[in-house]
Amino acid sequence: MDRLQAIENTRFLGREFLLWLWFVSETQDGMVTLPTEDPDKDPTVEIVIDDRIVLEPSYGQGNRHLLSGMEPSTAPETAFALQMNNMPSEMKMKVIRGSQAWAFSLRGEDLLLRSLRIPEVLSQKDDDYLYERIYLLEEMEEILEQLWHLFINARTSPLWDETRSNIQNWIQTKPTLLNI
């Protein structure tokens, strides 16, 4: 199988990753424990779905849903789109570790990270400022890579059927009606 075909055959995993992150953010209070060998690093990160979600049909043609504003992840329109077999294709989110927060958009199709905002840099000297920014970028890359590995390990685990069932139940129990 050539490389392009392999990429095309696994493209769905990025969208499933976004859905899994969303599921974790709502069912585990967004808290994820990452594997770490550094005792100085807090292994726990919090995932928060921010103010923009794009949903598209899982397969075939259909409407693209762009929801933005305050907490679109809990909006009835979002729940309805999920229940109609739409999957997140892009989400704006925050990852928080300790007192540091990164904000960005992540595209499921190719896991492209866009509009990354890193935590505030504390150094004032030019060289230290640059090195600290690079360190914060590398830390975000490490966190995303660890989240991806957690997802892939869950996805290939014998327990995936149970996880998938939990995700489906979570989707079905999301409220789709406005209470007026």
C-alpha cells in the first residue's frame, strides 16, 4: 500500500481523536493523567473545549455545522448534529497543566494545530524569552503526542468496544431541545 493510500485509509482517526477528547472533557471533568518520567512535571492535564466546533458528516455528503460562541460543546444544535452521525472536524480547545494554559484549534483531518497561544513567558531577556517560548511550544507538542498515544492505545485495546459504547451513550444522552 502506498503512503498516500495509507493516509487516506486512516484519516478518520483524527476525527475520532477529536470526539474522544470532547468525550473526556465532558465525562472526566476534562482531566487526563499523562505518562511522565519527569517527577517535576504534573502528569495531569485538563482539556477544555473552547468556543468553536466544526462538525461534518462521518461519511458521504451532508451539511457542515459550524458552532461558535459560548460553550458550543453543550449546545442542543451540537448534540443534534452528533446524533445525526456528524463528527468533529475541527475544535478550538484549551489544555491546562498546572498554572499554564495553551489555546489552539486542532483539525481532525490532518491533526494540524492552528492559532496556538502559549502561556505567558516570564523571562525578560531576549535570549531567555526565546528559549522559554521554544520550551512551551515543545511542551505543547509533547502533551498532544501523549494524548494521541493514549487515544491510540485505547482505540486498539480490547476495551475499545466498551469505550465506543460509552461514547455512543454520551452522544445519545446529550440534550437536543431548548428548555423554554
